Amino acid sequence: MKRSLSLLSLALALTLGVALTTTAPLFAQAPKKDDPVLARVNGVEIRQSDLDIAEADVGSSLQVQEPAARKEALLAYMIDLTALAQAASAKKVDAALDFAAKLAYAKNKVLMEALLGDLAKASATDAEMQKLYNESVAKTQPEEEVRARHILVKTEAEAQDVIKKVKAGADFEKLARELSIDPSAKTNGGDLEYFTKGQMVAEFSDAAFKLNKGQISETPVKSQFGFHVIKVEDKRKKPVPKFEEVKEQVQAFVVRKAQAEFVMKTRADAKIENLLKKEAPTPPPAKADPKKK
């Protein structure tokens, strides 16, 4: 029933106020002192640093996760890549008219990614991340949360019977384990833990948030899932997550903000001549008025 929400994501987005569309760089690699040769293809060496670049480029598409098997897969890819590149060279594929343009494009792309990678490292400082976190927390309006249990049944008559049993002194949690058709109730006694109003279907939320701590719904609550009997265990203001809990998310925002601002500044400083003309569409010819002769 709950919808997943990213902590502080809305507040962070409001704080940034920019379109964060710049992707993270692929080829930002730290220099390695130990760079062993792992294979040779017709005398051309393939080193660990080559595998690191391949990992950044195609690693997300690999199915294997075990480190040794992953390394073998990357090495096999690099061997094939090197052998095929040599074969292409032998066939003078690089003499094609568009090859130089494609090579220039690839070089520019790698240069851009390397530059943005360096910028990411420089911008994601603890001080900058803490500053963004503090600003986001200050803009976050505390939401009310409810912790409730429920017993879900198929019919209104069954729900009315549950309410009678609870009023007669039956243990709510025990009834949830025995009677609820919510599969999780068998193990958690109908406990939905803490939720905000928007995380539940409207009928359920409206009923739960009207109840006080310790209260049980006097009438069955109908939703698309069936009929609920609700017990509110607690009410509170939603606690703000600690910095360490959202550090990775904050870091991503800091990096993308820095990259977006750098891209916009670089574009503004560059002398750009856009020769793509946007021509207005030609209006359709006017129709003759049959009344006029």
C-alpha cells in the first residue's frame, strides 16, 4: 500500500533550482602505480588500466558480479575489441570518409567526460554537501506521520464482527494474525509502521489520520483492497533523516549542480554561431469564398 519516497528529494530539487541533466562521467579514472599487462593481442598489450576504462564504459551491462569472473569477462571483451580493431585497421576501415569525424566526436566525448569527472571530485566536498543538506533541511516542512495496524477482510459484515470483538476486549494484533487477508499480517500483526498521508490510498489515510493515538475505527473503512479495521498506535512529526543516511543522494545533487552550472557558464562564454535556421511554416492558401463572385 505504501508508495516509495526519496528522503529530502523534493527539498533538494527546490534548493538546486536547476535542470540537472548532465550525466556522470564515464572515464574518470585515478592513475594507477601498479598497471600489469594482462594479455597481448598480436603483440599489443592490454593492461589493468584498459580494463578499468572498459568497466566504466560497459560494466553496467555485465551480468556477472563475482570479482574474478567479472575481470575475466572484461578481459575477454578487451581482447575481442583489440583484435577486431586490428582487423578493421588491416581492412583500412579508418580510411572511410566519416571515420575522422567519428574519431573526433569520440575524442571530444572522452575529453568532456574527463573534465566533468575532475569537476565531480572537486565539487563533492564535505563542506559543500553539509551546506546543501542544511539548506534542504531548513526548507523541509515536517509532515505528520501515523503508525497504525489494520485488519483487512473481504466484507463489511466481517469488518463489523471484528470491531465487536475488539470492543469486547480481543487483542487487535492477535485478531490481525488470525483474520486479516493481508498476507503480511500473519507475521507483523497488521503493523503498517509509520506512514505519511500520501503514502496510503485516500480512504485509508483519511480514516487513519482522523483517529487519535490508541483509537480504533468505529466503522469499517472501504478501499480497493477490501474492508479495513484500523488501530492507530502512534502519531508524530516525521523525523528528518540524518546526514549520513542521505549522504550519497546529497553528493549526487552537489555534483550534478556543479556540472550543470559549469556547462551553462562554458556555453555562455563560448563564441557560438548556430547556423540552423528555424523557418516559419508556410501558411496554407486561403480558400475562395463561394458567396463572392
